[in-house]
Amino acid sequence: MADMRYRQILEDMEEGYYEIDLNGTFTFVNKIVCDIAEAAREELIGMNYGDYTSKATARRVFKTFNKVFETGFPQRIEYEIILKSTKRKILENSVSLLRDNENNIKGFCGLVSDITRRKRLQEQLRENRERFEALFENANELIITTDAYGYIRRMNKKVEEISGYSRSFLIGKSILVIAHPDDRPLYIDFWKQLLEGNTPRLELRAVAKDGSVVWLLASGSAISKGGTIIEVQYNAQEISSLKKAQQTIVDLKNHLSSIFESSPNMIVCMDRDGKVLMANPVTERIFHKPAAVIVGRDLSSLSPPMASYRKIIQHVQREGVPQFIHEAILSDLNDHVFDVHIYPLMDATLGGVVFTAVDISEKKHMELQLIHAQKMETIGELAGGVAHDFNNILTGITGNISMLRYTTDEDKRERYLSTLESITERARDLTRQMLAFTKRNEGKPESISIREAIGEVIDISVKSIPKKIKINYNTSGKDYRVFIDHTHLIQVLLNLIVNAKDAIGDKLDGLISVSVNPFVIDKDTRRQYLLGSIGRYVRIDVSDNGAGMRMDILPKIFDPFYSTKQKGPDKGTGLGLSIAYNIVKNAGGSIQVSSVEGKGSIFSVFLPLSKSKAKARDAIGRITRSTARNRARILIVDDEAMLRDIGKEMLCLLGHTVETASNGHECIEILKNNQKGFDLIILDMIMPEMDGYHTLLEMQKLGIDARVVISSGFSFEHEKDDFLSNPLIVARLNKPFNLNELSQIIDESLL
């Protein structure tokens, strides 16, 4: 009965209980053991321990059992069993001797527990701890833990690498030991924020053992237990390279900004919508507006002329192709001239364009001076012929005057007077030609006739080129128009004819030929003739049968200051062909040359045909005949007594009342004191003391309202724009003039 109660107690235990004989065979197992083994009691009774584990484990178990048998002391052992289902479990087994009633050892007994889950949890915990330690130790950032007072408890390997201090040195010391002296207040503030439960991020500087400064991006948190802070953790990334890169970017930005700000040229950056993002100080000076007003606005708001660039900017933005505009006007506040470059930004995300402008006003002025100087050189070449022609004219004048003085025949007197009028017309035409060519102008392109331009050039040239050299002008019969400044084209053609004359030299039967023909430029010939675009052109060939040039000379002839003429007083400056080349190039054309030594040269000028018609002549200069003549009070102002006298006589002959003044001051006094006033004032432009320009200004200042005819022996093109637009001016009278021309101008001015 007692044995039964004992067995029942073992059966009801919450732990597994077993008994085995000395051979290791189960003789008793309770229900818990059956549950652990996942087998029926009948299966387990009679099974040896070696049947449910590996051989290595069985040997280890045997040693434990044997040790209990030899010593009599209980033992504990953990080992793995393999179930029938191949599932594995880990058991914790306590082993004790089992004795019979006579105290003889008959086997072993013990308690067994399934600790598989616990062991797995322990293993996971161990692995996690090892992983944490590995992560902590090998982290790519500095990790330091301190107590609540900032004394270092733990640190990882990165701290040693960055700081240069050993772990043994830093453990137990204040974290401030690595702080940069200037950043210690930041460290303390950072520590306080952590203690308050915040999680700040801050850039701090640390000082390594070797004295080098390390930049850190620090973060951290405080770990509390039961409301008490037990540990403070600091995490920091080394950002020295990043800070250096940031400083490099800042330096580069400052450098680029300095370049942008210091550039002598206008620079404006715009977004894809055409709004100004940046504008340098030069832009402010050009438009007299501060950058704060310019930025954020459309470029067209800078000035009225800038509105014309809107479509060009849109084209550059759309096509991604830079554009260049030569000699552009940007502002109506000044007369500066610019070369403009508009190019796209390559950033596909931001887009936009950059508008740059280079002030070429001074360069343009110097070019004009150079062109004018070279023009004077050409005039020098022609001076002999012009002087000869003037001498012929003067001979004709003096001869006819002499005959007029001694003859009494009225028919002969009339013939002599007609001849004198014809000769003076010739002198006037020659003077006008020379004035038109020598005037200093900025070059105003217009649609001009090739036939008229070549006619002027030949008319000037034949007076200076030796008569032994013949000039032929061949044309297809049709006139062509090109868009170029009139005097510039005259200068180009004169240079080519003068060069041809020099090339012929003393050769007999010299011939200069000028021919004009239309020319179509396609894609292939565009490159051949170095032209900017395809289309319809006119080709002007100037050829000679002179000395020609060697092949090695041809590539140099358009270079500035290069000349093939011999050294001496007749040597040119070497600027003629260079300037001619630039003039033609700026007009959209090109100059080509072919030459054979000993046979002559051909210079070919290609110019694009103009699409516009001829400009109507200025109404002020147009001569019309009036059917009626008004009688008027007229004041002649001229410093030349001869011109005042003859002018007065001519006007009196026409029936007008005339007074005269010798300069501007006298004119103003007469106007102020004359109560009746004058219907018309003929005002000379070139006078001492007070010239015509300042006389007109003084008249406006005094409120004198009168009609003024300006008169000059020079061309009016050199006059200032504000002068020519003066409302008092009603007509222009070019000297010399005859009675008929004077009468027409007076009649037109009094209408």
C-alpha cells in the first residue's frame, strides 16, 4: 500500500521523474517524462538512454551516471535527446543513486525538465548580446556612455581611433577631456538637454591626443530606471570631411560670387520663366536700378530695349543653342553699345539662361578712329588726282572769267556764264563726294544701291588713277541693293581699287575691272566662301592685271598691319584690307582673293542682298518747286562777309527784306532788339565765338520762336541727333548753292 502511494506521488509531480537500472534502461517514468519524450509509457519502459541520443551525448551521460555511482553524490547534466519524430529537445537532468531496501545500489533516479525553450532564449540572448557588443564595438560612429555626471563608463573602438586616446585612459574621466576649449559650453548645454529628456543634435568639436581638431555631429539620450538616470549615451559621427567639403563649397561659392560681382561685364541669370535670379553690379549701373528691384522681375522690365530679347531668350531656352547679338543697345538711358551672349544653363531640372553683355563702346570708338584713319590714308592716295581735278576746275573758272571780263558779245557772255555754272557744279559734286567719304560716322546700315555706290567709287577713282590705267565696269544691267553703311561700302571698294592701282604700278596697258553679279549660296558654297548663312548674295569682283601675289602671301593679306608695299614714304599702314574684311564681315558677307604671280589678282566681295526697299529721302532735303513766292524778312547769320553779301544780294533780287549778322552773339542781340521779328533765319553752323548749335540753344532758352534754315559747307550727318531734331529747324542749305537752289529752299521754308 505504501509503495502505491509513493508511485502516485511520483505520478502527480509537475516535474518528470524517472528510474533506470544500472544498464541505463528505464524501469519507471511518470507522465511528465512521457510528455517530454512524446511517447507512451509502454514505449519508454525497457528503452536504454543511448537509444534516444547521439553516441557522443550517450558517452557524456554515461560519465555522469558513472561518477554518481562511484562517488554517491548527485549530479546535474544538460543534454540533447532525439525523439522518434526526429525532433530535438534539451533536457536538464538530476541524477541520484537508487537503492533497494537493503541499501544496495540497484540503479539511478532523478528529475528531468524540458529546458529547450529556455536554452533557446538564453542562446538568443547570448547572440543578441554578442551582436550588440559587436555593433557597439565596431560601429562606424563614436559611442560613449557616461554616468549622470558625465564621467565615461564605456566607449567603443571608434572613439580610440578618432581621439587617439586609449580606452584605459578615458574610462572614468569626464567627457570634457576631449572637448575643444571653445566648445565646452556647448558640451555642457548638450549634457543638460539630455538630462532634461531631450534628444538634441549638435555639431561639436573634439580635440584628439595629437592636438588635431575633429568635427562631430552628436546626438544622445539619457537612460532612466525608477525615475533615476543611470546612464547617458552619446552617439557622434565624424563630419570633419563634410565640414571641410562644406567650407570648400562656401569658399567656392564666395569665389564664384566674387567673380560674378567683380566681372566688368553685365551678367544676369534667369529661370526658365524668364525671371531674373541674379544680377551683378554692372547690371545695376547700366540700368540705374538696384539688384533688389531687378531680381524676381522679367528682364524686359529693365528698359524698353530689353523687351526685344524676350523671343530670343525663349528660343535659347527651347532649343538649347546659344545666341550672339553684335552691337546691341540695352538701355535708353545711355548710348553704350554691347556685344550680347545669351546661352542656356545645362541643368535640366532648373533650366534657365544666362544673359551677358560686354560694353564695346570704347572698342567701337577705337574702330571708328581706325577706320577713319585708314580712310584718310585712302584720301591721301587720291589727293593727287583730286588736286589735279580741282586745278582743272579752277583753270576753267579763271579762263572763263577772263574772257567774260574782255568780251562785249552778249552771246559769248551768256556762253561763258553757262560754262562757269557747269564748272562750279562739277566742283561742288567733287567736294560733296570727298565730304561724304571723309565724314566720321558710326556706321548706319541701310538699303543702298550697288550701282550708285560703284558709280561714286569710279567717279572718285578716275581722278586719281593714272590715265594709262583703264577702269572697266561690267554689270548684268540689273541694280542690286545691299544692307550696309554707305560710306563703309565706298571705303571697301576704294581700298580694293587703290590696291589694284598699286599692284599695276608703272605697267603699261593696266586694267582694273569691276563686275557685279548675283550669287546663290547653298550649304556647300557657304563653307567654301566662309559665309554665315545660305541665300541670295551679290558678288562684286575687283580684278587687275598687275603683279599678283605669291601663294605664301595670300593667307596674310587680311592681317592687320601686313603690307606687301615696299618700305618708304609710300608704304601703307597695312590696315586697308584688314578693315575692309571686318566691314564686310560685319555686314554678313565675306572677301575672297585669288591671285597668280605676274598675272594679277581678283578680290571678290560677297554681300547678302537686301530685302528692304530704298529709303525715302528726308523731306527737309527734298527740293520741290513752289509756284508762289512769299516776300519775307530774312536774317542771314554767317562769319564770312563774302557769303553774307552775296546771300543778301540774291535774296534781295528775289524780293525779300534782308539783314545780316556776323556771329551767333550778334544774331541773338538783333533778335532781342528787333520788334518786327524775322520770317526766316539762315544760320551758318561753323562760326567763331558762338556757332550755330549754341545759337539755336540760346534762342530756345530765350523763347525766340523763328523758322531756321541751317547752312554748312560740311555734311550734316556729323551733327548731334538732339541738334537735328531741334523744332526751330525747317530746312537745310548745303554750300555751295546757286540762286535757283536758294529760291527753292526759301519758298519751301515759308510755306
